[in-house]
Amino acid sequence: MDGTEKISLEVLVDLAKSLEKIITQFQITTLKRSLEAYSSLFKTEQIIDVAILGQFKAGKSSFLNSIIGKQVLPVGVIPVTTAITRLQYGASERAVVTHYDGKKTHISIEEVGEYNSESKNPSNEKNVEVIDIYLPTLKEYTGLRLVDTPGLGSVFQYHKATAENWLPEVGAAILAISADRPLSEHDLQLIRELASYTPRIVLLLTKVDLLTPEQRAEVVSFFKNILLRELNQEFPIYLYSTKIDTEKLKSQLDDELFRKMVANKGREFAAIARHKGKSIALSCRKYLEIALQTSQKADEEREHLKKLIFDEKVNYDLVREEMFIITREAQSQTRTLIANYLAHFEAPLVKKITQQMKEEMPKWRGNLWRLTRTYEQWITDVMNNEIQQISRKEHKHFFGTLKKAHASLTRSIESFRRLLNDNIQRVLGVSLGEVDWQLEIPEPEHPDVRLPRTFAYHLDLLWFLIPMFIFRGIFEKNFLKKIPWEVEVNLSRLAAQWETRINKAIETMRNQALRYVEEELHTIETLLAQASGRTPEIQKYISELDESLTLLN
């Protein structure tokens, strides 16, 4: 790298150290997570993560398969990617799965789908944190790491390895948008969030084979106008299709994006690190301005300002009560939602099991005691299998109250921070900086749906008095009559099991939202309490940040 890049990185490393000192000294807890992601850039080799982001079924995995020239990533008619997957150059083909417990599993390329596809690894049951794939075919992309992410809006966040939670790690971002749907508000919001983490954001219009050349031009023009109007910024827009003109479109991407990034890897890395550092420094400076304004006040006046800032609208107890009401309301509706959905399976399941039993009963042999034991074992096995299948295939439809709670809690913390910011602006004349408050939706733990036996027969104790050649038909009819009850009871049990787990997830989400509020209040309270008599020190830190920001501009 040349002298300019070296100086820039030295400045950025020094900035990371300065920010760590300020954030620790003034207990600015809300910036710690962003600082950790920023500092980690300088602890590993310089590699640029090029994240492919977007809504589910935007064609992200198909695009990457096309780029690498091999069907490595799973694709399908339903959302399939369940874990973060990173692809980069390697001398030989191999893949390494890193689990949340730190364990690493070395697999072949052909086995990748066993770990990152929703069908083979539903709800990330194998606890995959990230999959690293090394391919000789990516030699021309050395220095870049292409990152396939789960589709936004399709599945919930599997631990921390999800698209939205991974945003702070983004080096460069390619936002894939399918040509068969318009630019959404979610896409615009994602671009706004990405702007805090990377200076390089490009849009990729996929599936353009669905459009005529005239329609493509019209869509691109529409996108540009929307982006300029809503975000006051222009972004490169590339077209792509895996069905027509693929080589031509890929060549354009290579020439204008990937090859330029590889050729200027040092400058690209520095620009990305500079962007991240500048974003954190600006937020940190905002907090120091609050401390500075407070430091210049007398003790009595400072206490008055504190009361004005922490008025009843941003009172923690009130916020906690509001969030408690939100979660309680959502939790009270969980069982009803699940039960109503499962009710549609009751009649078909009764019919299916009844038919299966009619086919199986003629094969059963023995006296009444043995016949009853055979029935018990058979119905237990069949019910377990059917209920497990319903649970695996349909559980995403149980999450309505979880989604509702997420939306309400997100609005609550956004309202809290907006009110707090308004108070600070009104009282001190400064505003809060940006923070990463991405409220995660925890994936509820999948219940063990093994079902206990629920039978209570007594006549079989008198089996030696009952001639089966006369009464067997009566007992078989009795077994068949019990099937509707068995189905109803076990569907109800499944609903109860999922209710417990979903309501626990809602509780976890509420605690996360409250933790954000606590951290922000703690940060502001600490700044107000510790700022007394520290005006020169705070001014010194602000001047140092200003010098760093000047160098970064």
C-alpha cells in the first residue's frame, strides 16, 4: 500500500484507541458494540466483506452461484439460506463450519447445503455461526470475501448470525432487489442503516429477464428518482440475470466493481475503515457535547437540567410498564393464534390416521391385552410422527404475536429515544448521535414434541374372559372412535408447547429493548453526573476527535 493508505490506517488505529478511552472513561455504553466491530478490523488480515443483502427470494444465492461459476449455495422456490456463508479464494476446494460453541467442522463443498439450507438445517438447529467456503475459482477476487446472507423478512434471526445483526461487519454492500417487485420502504431503511457502516453501497436489480429492455430502463430510472428523493443520494445500479445475457452482465460487474476493489484493496479497506470510524466518532462527539454543556453548569443548575431531561415521558419505570403491557398483550394472544391455525389440521389428520389404522388393524394379533398394547404403541408412534411434521413445517405460522411484539417494542424504544433527544436538544441545545439499536427477534427453541401415552383402558385386564373372535370388531370400532380425541389432545399439547417457547422469546425481546433503554439512560446520567468540573478535559477530547474527523474527511 502507498504512503497515503498507511497514514490513513495509522490514524484509524489511533482513533480506535482514542474512542475506546473516551467511551470507557465516560461510560458511553451505547457505543461499545459498534466500537468492538470497528476495532476488530485492525486485528485480522485486511479482507473486504462484500455482503449480498436483500429481501428473501431476491436471487442472492443464485447470483453468487453464477459469479463463482458453480452451484455451491442452495436455491429453491422457498427461502432457503439459514446461516451466514462467506466465499473467498483458496488454493483447494474446502469448507469450514464454525458453530456457536467454537467447534469447527471441516466439510466438502457438496455438504454445504446440509448446514446452510433451511430444509437440511431448519431454524439453524445445528447452531451454525458462519460457513467459510474456499474456492480456487475465486482467485481473481483475492482480498474480497463474498457473503451470502439469509433473506430479510423470510426467517427470524438465528442467534447473531443473521443478516440484520451482521450489518456492522459489512465492508461493501450489494443490495439485491428482484425485478418482479418495486423498491420497498424496507429497502430504503436498509440503505439508511448501511450508510452508517460502509461508503460503498450498490444496487443489484436481479431477474431482469422478466423485463423488456424498455421496462429495464424504466425501472432503473424509477429507482434513481426514488433514491434521490428519499435519500438525497445516487447509488450505482447494476442489472443481472442468470438466464439471459449473464456473461455480459457479469463482465460489467467485474470491470466496474469487483476488479476495481481488488486492484485498490488497500484504499478500499482504508475507505471502509475510515467511514466506520467517522460514524462512531461523530456519535461519540455528540455525547461529549452533552457532557460539556453539563460541565459548564453549577451543581444546582445541573440537577435542574437533569430533571428537565429525564421528565415523566422518558421515565424508565413508565417505559418498562409500557413494554410490560405490550408483551403481556401479545403473550395473551399466542395460544389462541396457534390453536386457530392448528384447527385446520384436525379434520384432515383424523381422516388420515383413521384410514391408516383401518389398514393396519387386520395385521394385529393376540388377545385383548395384546391388541390394546399394540394400539397404544401404534397410535403413539403415528401421532408423534404427524405432530412432529406439523411442528417442523408449520411453526413459522405460529409467530404472529412475536412479530407483533417486535413491531410494538421497536416503536416503543424509537419513541423513547426520540423524546429523550428532544429533551436534550431543548435543554442543552445538542442532539444525540446515531446508535445501532436493531431489536432482534429471538428464534424460539423448537420443542420436543415426543408425546406421552394418554390411554386408560381397564377391560383389557379381563382379557381371559373375552372371546376375541366374537368381540374383536367392537374393540376395533372403539379404537377408531378414540382417534378424534387423540388428535385434538395432541394438537392442543403442541399449541401449549409452542406457546411457552414463543412467550419466552417475547420476554427475551422485551428484556433486550429494556437493556437498550437502560444503557442509554445510564450513559446520559453518567455524563450528567461525572461532567462536573471536567470542562477542559472534555474540550480536549472533543478537539482530538475534531482533529481526527478533519483527517478523515
